Amino acid sequence: MNKHLKISFLVAPFLLIGGYIVADMYQEKKEREYRELRGPEYVAHALSLLDQCDLLDNKCSLESRGLRINLSAQNNRYHVKSNYKVDHVTMTLAQDDKETRALSLTPHRGFLQWSTKIRTLSNLDKNKALLIRIVIFKDNIQYYAQIPITINGPWSADP
């Protein structure tokens, strides 16, 4: 074994350990940049239904950690009212095997009331339960609920 081969066997473990450390530092920097670009992490809380939900009769109240939400479907619009200002409201209709695309609601009255037009759905299965899913964002906290509603209403193409 010549002199160069002996030196390479002696130096190789140090190069391996040094390369591992440098690669870890590089990966950590990339992960930190990714987390900064992605934005804040949301904490999620489930909204609890306070009583029976009847969207057409303005009787659908939800609550979690002091945030109270009232849902309704009047004048061909979904309405959401909250007791605190919220940042964003999104909702969908869903059945076992399908879900509509998300509807982003428009804020009114200083982010205390939100609304959007009711879209008519033509492919509802009358034999399956219909759910309304709502997600509300407030100060990096995500509130969510899944509420069973009647299949017949302004959202159904053939009420």
C-alpha cells in the first residue's frame, strides 16, 4: 500500500463526517425558509352545534371558545354572522362520495357578517345525507364544523 492510499484511508472518515454536518446545515436552512414562506401554523378547534340546525329558519348556531356563529340561507344567499371579527369564511356542501368546490364568503359590516350566493346543485343523491362544512379563520386559529342539513332547499335543483 503506497503513501497516498494510506492518507486517503485516514482522511476519508473525517470527510464523511464533515460532509454530513454541512449537508444537515444546508437542509435545516432550506426547511426554515420553507416554513417562513408557508406562513403561520393554524390551531384548529371544532365548532359545536348548539341546537338543531335549520338553515331556512335562521336556527343554526355554533360555538367554540367564545366564538359564536349563526348560519342561515335566506334570499338565495348563505349568511354567516359572528360575534367577533373573523379573517375568512369558507364552506362546501358534501355527501358521502362527493363534495362541491369551496365557496369563499364575502365580508360585510366590518368582518362580522359574511355571505355568498347559493349555487344550485343538480347531482345530489336524494338517498344520502347532505352536510354543510364550514371553516372560519380568526387570528391564526381555524374553527370548523360539519353540519347535517335537509336535502331539499334552495341548493337542490329539484326541491
